[in-house]
Amino acid sequence: MDDFPIKLADLLEGVAGKVRALTVDRVAQWTKMLALGMVAVTLGLLAVLFLIIGLFRLLSSVIGVTPTYAVLAGIFLVAGAFLWVMRTKPPKEDA
């Protein structure tokens, strides 16, 4: 009977550890992954933006500004048309 307080304290500590592992630790991991994902997306978008700006400056030094606008507009038009064709169509409703 002398070791009852020690066993009770160990039991409560074990239960608290399990509850924390099931709740707080999981949420902390999710928020960490969410923050890292947001940083990765931001860096990716910045890389794409700098790539487009660099491409524009390179083309404008070679062929001039007005044809560069036409070339890049054509590229974006073709890319947009491709994405438009590849979109998922909504399901048809039966009347």
C-alpha cells in the first residue's frame, strides 16, 4: 500500500502523455507542415515570376519590346487554352 501514490502518479502521467500524443503533438505537426508548405508555395511563385520577368527582358533585348509582348501573349494564350481543355467538367444533372 506504500507504493499506491507512486503507481497513481505514474498512471496519471501515462494517461496525460497519451492524450497529448493524440492531440497536441498531431496538431503541432500539421501546423508545421502547413507553414512549410506555404513557404514552399511562396518561393515557387516567386521563382516563376522571376523566370517570366527574366524571359521578357531577354526577349525584349533580342527582338524588341512589342514583339516580346506578342510572343509572351501567344505563349500564355496557348497555355490557357490547354488548361481550359483539360479542366474537369461538372457532372450533368438529370432533369
